Amino acid sequence: MKGIRRHWEIGFEKIASFAIAVLGNSITFVIALCLVIAWFSSRQFREQDIHSRIGDVLLGVTFLCIFIIQKSFNRFSASLHLKINELVSSHEPANNSVINVDGKTENEIYALSKEYDELNEEVRELKSDNSVNDATNS
């Protein structure tokens, strides 16, 4: 059962990665823009009433915004990952397993997140123990 689920998750992640790459591609935006312009210049569009035209224009603009938003998010995400990778690689005691975490599967990210939650709890316990010891020694 877990093997089937893992197989489906890996397949879904590949499809999602492909969709993200396609939607954030400049060529895809140009193709979408050509489709919208072709629709706006079609005879069928010109024969519609004003309400349908307004709806189609709004739909076309929204459709194009999807590509613009995905492109800007891809750029932002890539630059953020580069900055984080630089910080992690420059800090000697840091765990380098988080470098290029964007290439890991969702389960691997979840496992890393769990490890950091446990580490955070240990640090919090150590700090609380030290503050109690400092208060009793004063």
C-alpha cells in the first residue's frame, strides 16, 4: 500500500514540476498571448453582445496573468533558494543536507522538517534548563 502511494506521489510531483516549468516559460506566455489575440480578433468575438465581450476580455487577462504570476514566482523562488544555499554553505556547522532542498520530494522535505523540529525542541529544553540553573545560582 505504501509503495503504491509513494509511486503516485512521485508521479504527481513530476507532473507538477513539469506544469510549473511550462507555465513559467516565456514561450508559453507568448503562445497564450497569441491565442488571446486570435480570439479577440475573431468574428465570433465581435458578434457577441457587450456583456459577453467584457467577460471574455476579463477571462483573457486572467488567463495571461497566470503565466506572469508563475514566471515571477519561479524567479523569486530560485533567487531565494540561491540566497539560502549561500547562507547554509557559508556557515560551517550548518547541516548541508538542506542545500538544494527544492529538488527533494515532499516526503524528504517533511522528514527534514521533522528533524529540525526535534532539534528546536532540544535547544529550547537546553535553554530553559540553563535559565533555571542561572536563576537558582543567583
